[in-house]
Amino acid sequence: MERHNRRLEVERRSIRRVSEWLWEIPAGFRADMRVPARFYASEAMLEQILADRSLEQLVNVATLPGIRSYALAMPDIHEGYGFPIGGVAAFDLDEGIISPGGIGYDINCGVRLLRSTERFAEVRGRIPALAREIYLQVPSGVGHGNRITFTPAQLDAILRGGAPEMVGFGYGSAADLVRLESGGVLDPADPAALSTHARQRGLDQLGTMGAGNHFVEIDRVSTIFDPAAAERMGLFRGQVVFQIHTGSRGLGHQVATDYIRRMNLAMPGYGIRVPDRELACVPFRSPEGQEYFRAMSAAANFAWANRQLITWELRKAWATLFSSPPPEVV
């Protein structure tokens, strides 16, 4: 324990306080850093942050070609793959890189919030039955597929068109898309940039939750911090709401696996060396970089479509117990 505390003290001396919530490891901390590494945290969080490799990973990000201004990490910083979880970096379009490890294995993992018109106090007796019905409607767990399957041609359309394509298949409405980031679709997406294995992994996984930290959750609004924002979003105290947290499932994982392998082989040809092979990267404008960008966009569209189908499944569960309007996307 004494040795551990001494190591923390040495590492802490390398960190400069910028403001109450902002900390910086200067670019001179390591010779290969191109920009400083900054992270947001309270002082009470520092010892926990220093206990894993997250700051080392953030410093590694600061060495990547074309990075602009800072390597940043948000308050949820903890050790990840290549980048720390919570890591953010901006790169010059012409001189910068693209890194599958930076984007991650679960491409476009995200959370969708749905609001009901019901108050928890009035429906609490039906919540256990609703949870059971959602469990029946939304497949979950490692390797679990869906009863709703798509043909290869339909999957290609979804990879190109994202959530709007899923709505076109009848799983939702145009109103759902208005509140989605980028309208639920990212260009340029090209299904041909995905391996056969990646596409096969995705065929029966739309509308499924997976495992790990993914969830479909029934919540109630307990506190309103910003009344004006809550009113705009149609939220009120005591309201029953839902969160859907999942991403691109096995398809996105396979895209990352395929392109990390390819980029590790391609880097020497571009004269790129990285301090951690998990940061394998190529110039964004390179053929390999553009092909990965098209594959990544397709996987992002898969994730949006996945959350859209889960939204439809959740509404189906809702309709078995409630006659009030189905939950709406916030």
C-alpha cells in the first residue's frame, strides 16, 4: 500500500490544475506528446482515476498524428481500449488519423429516452408485469438473436439507411426520427465495406439488447433540475420514462476487430508508430481510412436501427398493459 501511494504521489505531481474541475498533463510530460492531455474531475476523484491506466491512455491519445488542441477526457474517465472511456479527441481532416480503437468496439453505443404520459404513483402496481413483458419482447444476453429477422438485402438497406429505414419497415413513425441525433442515419455508409462475418453476425441481432452494461430500464422522474428544459422535453416529476442503452452488437464488434487488424498492418506504410497497438490508426484521407469510415457509418446506422426496433418492442409490451398513448422519443 505504501508503494502504491508513493506512485500516486509521483503521478499527481505531473498534473496541473487549470480550474476547479479541469486538470492538465502538459505536453512536455512525455517527449512524444503533440498536445496536452486534459480531463474533467473533482479533486476527490483523482486517486481513483490514478489507480488505473486511464491517464496513461489519455497521454497516448495526445501523441496521435493530427490531433488538435488537447486530448480530453470527461468525468466518467476510466480505463478502456486504446482511448480511455470518456476520451474525446479532434483531428485535422487532412493531416489527422482515424482509429477504430478510438471509436470503440460497440460503434454508436448510445441511450434513447422515451416518455410516457403516466405517473408512477398511479401505475406502480403494474410495473412488475410491465418489466416481465419487456423482458419477453426484447431479447437480451450474449449471442441471443431476435424472432424478427431480416434478409441480406434488407440488412444492406438498414446499414445504408439507419433508423429511417427501420421506420420504413413499419417499426415506428417519422415523429421518432425528429429527435434522433443526425436523424438516425450517418453518411457515407457502405455495406460492402463490412466483412461477410460482420454482416452475418448482424442478421438476427436487430432489436436485441446484448449483455455487458446494456439495458432497457423503467424509470421515474424524481427531480427536475431545469424546469424550462423539462417542459420542452415533455417531462414532469413522477413521470414513468424508459431508457434504452445498446449499440451495434456483434456486427459493430466485428467491424472494429477487422479494421484494427488491417490498420496494424497498414501503419508502417504511412510511417505511423503508436505507443499502444490498441490505437492502431491510418490517415483519415487514406484508402484504408475512408473504407473504415464507410464501414463505421454502416455500423452506426445498425445501432440506430437497433434502438428503433427495441423502441417498437417496448411499445408492444406497453400496449399489453396500458391503453394510454405509447411512449414517445424524447
